[in-house]
Amino acid sequence: MKMDPKIDMLWRTYLVYFLILVFGIAIITQIILVQTKESKQYIELAKQKEYRVDTLKANRGNIYAANGDLIATTIPIYHTYFDTRVVADTTFAKGIDSLSAQLANLFPKRTAGQWKQYLENARKDGRQCAIARDVTLPNLRKMQKFAIFKTGIYTGGLAKDEETKRIRPYNDLAGCVVGYVNEIDGTTYYGGLEASYNKYLKGQDGRRLVRRIHHWGSMPVESEEDIDPRDGSDIVTTFDIRLQDIVESALLNTMTTNKAQQGCAILMDVETGYIRAMANLQRNDKTGKYEETYNFALSARYEPGSVFKIASMIVLLNHHPELTLEDKVNIGTGSIKFSNRIMKDDHTFTKTGICTIQEVIEQSSNKGTAVLITKSFMAHPEKYVDGLYALGLNKKIGTGLASEAQPYIKHPTDKTKDGRKLWSNVSLPWMSIGYEVNVTPLQLITLYNAIANGGKMMKPLFVTEIRNGNHVIEKFEPVVLNEQIAPPEAIKMLQTMLEGVTIRGTAKKQFIGCSFPVAGKTGTAQYCDPVLKYKYREPNVPHKLYNTTFVGYFPADKPKYSCIVVVSRARGAHWAAGSVSAPGFREIAEKVYAHHYGILDDNSQDGFDHGQSTSPVIMRSDQAHAFLEGLNKDFNDISSQSEWVMVETNPEGVKLISNAIIGEKTIPNVVGMNVTDAVYLLEGMGIETRFNGQGVVTEQSLPAGDTLRQNSVMNLKLAMK
């Protein structure tokens, strides 16, 4: 039975009207959802500008040891996220189990089951979730191959924020001097060399215009306003990693043996003033461990005790050149009273009360030093103080490090803020033996180094060069602070005195059997606690504590290194410098001497290629230009502004910059590259890198041109050029 055509048409009309109604209701429902449930999300998206300018962070420059060893460098790190909203339902359902297992293997903070639950909850809530922070580039490469993630940045949901991280291949070696780069609440703090040379190390950030495409996604947009980042310059320090290790180990052994609170040790090249090693340790009372947290050697001023007697002796000999080592000094057999204070020696070394000037220093006689100084300068104490000022002991050395402390040597005319005189009737004798003065360990070693150097005072140096690639921006030559601190005859006398200390004097026991001659001086001073208004006692400690110092040089007959060891507040069986600091000095001296076997001269100050090589070398584009411009070389750039370029010499002798052919699945040739660039390039390709030696790459374990395999490990052999 056929339906009436009119009725059929009517039903068709009703059906169309019904469908239009349903479609309209759906639109209205969506509008309501947008205005209510999803309004906040879309309002936030609408607030975001379609275009923005991103900052391109410059790579911070490296810090090198004198021989090219990396002390501090920068590597890229990534904070990773999973945007579950962009993944298709079928892709998510199919890959979630595999992804959870892979994440659990790489980041075992959660089991596979916990990862799955975590990701499913994020997808259910329609949100982005954090995966891991501080992910290295090799691990990021692994993540990009995981299930779901491997489908691509816009469909796999793996998002990342890139940052850089400062690392030290030798951990905290020379930590206080090298310094730190810490970011706290968006503010970056620097210390040590990192702070003092920050303007060179930091480089210059660039900028790039990007367009937002959806959610977290964005893509670069070419713009004339784009600026490429310029990486920071490198600094080459005076440090020798092997010597630094010796000094740190010896200081730790000394501190541990004597149960000390803090201390430092410095090793200095006599001829140049280069600081080859500097160690600082402080006891953490909570953990009982020693840590490098405070630069005691540079930042602390203290009363040094008897090591200051050499400064007094220099002033004395400069004013009385007629004195000889055999001249007699009457110190008596008992104590000596200066005004209202009693002074005595720690031990008796003469029965008659008469000794020589040589014995005053050898036996560290307080009375002998005070008698000599007061007899010569009591009428005009300002002449004594001015003599100390002439040695630079009242001012900073000018190391360039922000943490260098200001010493204090008071003058007879000095007064307090309320007008009271600081100088007293006992200031002169007590200053002569190292009290009522405040100096740094670095100042003391600088003074003793001048004696070892025949009277020439050298400025302590921590940095020899600032470099950008192979281009030397600035070179720091040795600096003479004082051509002659005393006449040559006086210097010879001082050297004889210091040698006598280790042969017959207060450090005799500690240097018996030493295979080479050592010259130095002991110094023991009561610890002065500022908490108790500078009374010589520490809170909650029933007995006196001391700062002990041994400073000198070796070998005494042909000085190569000067050294100082300061130990503060030892609570062990010994308290005097001869038994506390001197053994630490000997350990350093013997290990350094054995390391160099007679301390052979080494004229090479660094291990860098100064640009004479003509072999093809892969370099970063900006470094290639800086390298060739620094050599004043003509060159032809035929590269297309790629990140990595090849620098070689054509048959006509002209340097040529061309694109470096680096395949994603092919082992590159890194021979000739500096180690920083080689590691950066290889790890960027997912190749774990290990290296041995210093300088540039001379051999690589994986042949160039071979197919890159997963989890590849490349061993690099380095050598100086």
C-alpha cells in the first residue's frame, strides 16, 4: 500500500525541522559549556598574544685549569611534561601500557602501574602533567622514542622547557675559589671566579619571535628583530688539578686528625705568583663532615701569631741594616713586663737569657722579638707601622675576587668612632708577635713568597687568560707588587732564619728525614672569638683554642713553591703549630715534590691550540668567525649559517668555512675539536661521551661515518696541541 504523497512530504518536512532543531540545541549547549565549564580555560588562552618574543639564553663560558682541564662548564637540561589533551584516544589507549613501563625504567620514582594511573588521571582531568625535571639531553632523546611520544611533538604530547645547568667535572675541587651560579626565586647569585668574571662568562642572550599555535605549542617566525645569542668567553685559571687534589687531601687529613673547626691551605708558584691550589674546609656541626663552604684563605682576617714575626724582622732590618744574625739579644730568664702586661716564651731555649737574632726566629721567641722592636721603635712607633704598610699588609692585594677581606694594621693615630685612641702602651710589643693585627692567609703567603723570590713580591694570580674560542681576549701576565721588600743582604738573613726553623727550631721534629730542604715559620695564636667581644675563649669550651699556621717554601735551596697551612680551633691532642699545621705543610710539600720529581720547569701555561693547525676542524659557526678574526686571517664563508661548520684551508691557502655535514644517524668526525664542543655535539646526538687527557680530541673510539646505534658510547682521547 502506497503512502499518500502529501503525507510523505509532510513527514520529510518534519524530519528536516527536527534535525535542524537538534543541531540548534547542540550549538546552544556548546555555547553554554564554553561560557561555563570551559570559560576559564578559553579566557586564559584568549589573553595570550598570538606572538611573543622568547629569550635565547647564551651558553655560559667554561672555566679551565692551567693545562686545559675543565673545572666548570654548562650543559643543557630539560624539564619535561606530557600534554594529554593532544593525543588521540586510540593512540593513548594503545600506547599507555608501553609508555608507563618505559617511564618507570627511566624514572623509577614510580612503578609502571603508578605511572599509568598518574597519566590516566591527567588525561581524565584534561590537563598537562609533569614528567621529570633536569633531564639530560641523552635521556630526552630516549623519551622522544617512547610509545605515544614518538608520534611527534604535536600529536605525542611530549613538551619540554630548556635550561642550562652549571656542572663541575671535578665536583667541589677548589669550590670556594671557582665559586657558584645559583638561581633562587628567579634571581641568579654568583660567587668566586664565577662572580668576578661574570661579565666575560655570561655572554649575551639573544631573542626570537615565535607564534603560538595551540595549548603550549609555538613555532619560530623569521623576523629582522631576531638576535642570535653570543656564548660567553672562557677563562683559564692558574690552578693545577693534580696539585689541588694533593692540597685538599692533605688539608682534610690535617683537619680530621686534629679535630679542627676550619682551615685552609694555599700553594703558590714562587716566580710568577700563580695560585696553583687553594683549599678551604669548615666543619659542619650537624653532620660532622668537612665542607668547602667559606673561603677562609681569602675572606677571613685573623691574628696570625708568630708567623708575623718575619714581618717585624723585615721592618727591623730595613731600619737597621747593620744588624747581623749573630747579634745578641737579652731576653732574660723569666717573663718580661711591658707596661701592665706580662710576656713570656712558650719554652726555654737559653739558660743565660742571652740569644742571637737567628735564635729569636728559630725558637720563635716572643720576648726576643718584642725586645728588638720596642728598643728600635718605642720612641716612634709610627715608623714600625709605616714599615708594615710599606709591605702592603694594611690593604687588599687586589686579586679581583669580590670576597677578599680588608686587613687591619692599626696606626698610633687611629681612633674609635667616639674619639678614643686604639693605640695603647702594649700595642707595639704585642703587634710585633702577631697580636692586635688582622691579616689574611693569602697576604701572609704573598709576603713569604717574596722572601723565597729574593725579595720580589708577586701579586697572587688566579686567571691567566680570557678566551673566546681560539681568540685571546685578554692575557694576564705576572704582576710585581714590590720589586724589593728588603735589601738582598737582609733577604739572605731572612732565608737563613727560616731554614733554621726546620733544622734546629720549632719545626725541627716535623721535618726530620725530609728528602729536600724546607724553610718556614710556625705561628700559634689564641683564638679570638667575636661573639664574646674578642675575649680569647670560645663559648662552652673550658680551655683555650688556637689558630695555628705554618708558612714557608720549598725546596729551600731553589724555591719553586710557597705554601701556607692554617688550622683553626683544633680540639685534638695537640695545639701548637709545630704539631698541627707543620705536618700538613710537610705532606703537601713531599707529595708535590714527588709529583714533579725535583720540580722540573714547565714553561707551558696552558694546553690550548693557538690556531696554527691547518687540518679540517668542526666548530660552532660563531666560534669559527671569532677564531679566524682573532688570527687576522682572510677567510671565505660559504656556509648557510648552520650551527656547526667546517674550517679548513683550500689549495690557495685561504681559510674556508663551509657547512659541516652531520647526519642524525651517522657518527661525526670530532678529531681536532675542543672537548667542550665535542661533548656538546655528541651528547646532542644521544651519544654518551667519555674522555681522557686534556686539550683537543686526537682520537675517537667510534669511526666517523659509521651508523649511529642506540646507547652508543664514545671514548675520546685528548692531547695538548
